[in-house]
Amino acid sequence: MSALAHVPTSAGKPAPPPVRRGRNRLLPYLLLLPGAVWLFVFFALPLVQLASASLYDPAGSLSTGYAMTWAFSNYPDALQAYWPQFSRSFLYSAIALVLALLMGYPLAYAIAQKAGRWKNLLLVAVVAPMFTSFLVRTLAWKTILSDNGALVGLLRDVHLLGPDGRLLATPIAVVLGLTYNFLPFLVLPLYASLERLDPRLLEAASDLYASPARAFAKVTLPLSMPGLIAGTLLFFIPATGDYINAELLGTPNEYMIGNVIDSAFLVRLDYPQGAALSFLLMAAILAIVFVYLRRAGTEDVL
């Protein structure tokens, strides 16, 4: 067999050594192993623990302990008790998403297609707020929207607000905070899609007598759909579960479901209800994402 291994090929060169196919097949799985272990330990196990906590006996407590009674009634009870906060979370997030699209799409298009040598500087300006703490950025908005701030004074001077009108501690403040804090998550994926847009396609649409609006609807918007879908999901999902903006910029009348979950775990120490609310929120978001992706024509993404 050793002599056969050195039989010259037709080109006069020795045959290459046999390929170890078994080892090559295992290599991709070995590369995935650290990430899989990380996800199992820090995502799958806590998720299972949260699921079991949602079925504990609601009459238990940290001092007396929780018994596993498979109390599926925790889910309808939690939903019935906090339905206003659920609906408010999705309403505020949807309004903030619309505002972010009205600002973010033109901004991403301008940076990708019109900024020229200023492109990198504008991208840094979009990302720069993320260099500071989420909490600090929200506290800054609390100062901007304060009753004695310049913005409220200007709106009172132009009679868009009454003499006693205010922005802080209102739904407007919460929506503005959500829009500002999560806007980069929408702009960056949109920029990535629009930056690859070939300007010659728009020139061709113009040559075919398409108006700017029709060229946008038929060329720009369809080609930017991957970034638009990714950006809207990256914006909407964390905005729905946020509680910092409602806590700092609103009042209990503006609290979202994230505030209720935070209170259930850290204030009232009602773990079964907090876990049940968390799973209800995840289920609602997953259902919305599934329907959204199906309607957007991306069934193969799922």
C-alpha cells in the first residue's frame, strides 16, 4: 500500500494524501459549539426557568416558597389585570415607529445617496448617542421636555401649548423618548440597503417617464425592503418591552407592560405573575413578527 501512495500521476507528480473527510465534517460543528453552549446556558436554561416560574402557585411567596401547581390560570389572570398596559405598549411603539420611519428613511437615504464625503461623519452622528448610557439619554430628554425648558417655552410662545401646557409626564414625552432612543436601530439597516442602490436604476426609471414618486415606489422602496424589514423589527421589538422611557418621562397613567413586569419581579416579588406577563409579551411580539414577515413576502425567512 505504501508503494501505491507514491505512484506518479499523469503529470509526473505524486498523488495527494487522502482527505480526512470525517474530521472536516466535524469542524463546522466544533466552531459552533462555543456559541451553542453560550445560548444554552444564558438563554435556553433561563427561559425554561421562567416558563416554570409562570406556572407556580400564585399564593406562594419568597419567604414561604413557591409550589409547582401548573397554574395555567396565571396567564389569563395576568392578561385581564394588565390589559391596558399591554395595549398601551403596542400603541406607543407603533406611533414611535411611524415617527421614526418619517425621520429615519429620508435620513438614511440622504446619507447613502447624497452625503458624498460627509457620509462617514453623518453615520458617526447617528451612532454617537449610543456611546452614552440609555439611562443618561432618557434623563437628557427629561430636561429637554421639562416645564421650564426652552422647548416648552417656545411651544407656548407660538400658542401650540397653552399657558399651563406641558410635554413631560404625558404620552407625547414617552413616544418621543422611544423614537429618539431606538432611531439608530432603524436608520443603520436602512442605510445598508440604500447604500447598495444603483443610481442608474433611478436614471432608467426617469428615462421611462416615471415621476419621482413612482420611481420611489417601484425602484427605491422595493430594493430597500430588506433593510426596512430589519430596521422596523429592531426598532419595534425593544421599544415594546421598554420601561425606562415610561418610568422617567411619564406617570403611572403612561406605564407600559415593561413597567408592570419590572414591578412584579423587583417590587411586589410576584414571580408567577411577572413570568406569565413576560411570556405573554414574548408570544404577542412573536405573533406580530410572524404576521409582519408573512405579509412582507418573506416566508422563507421563517
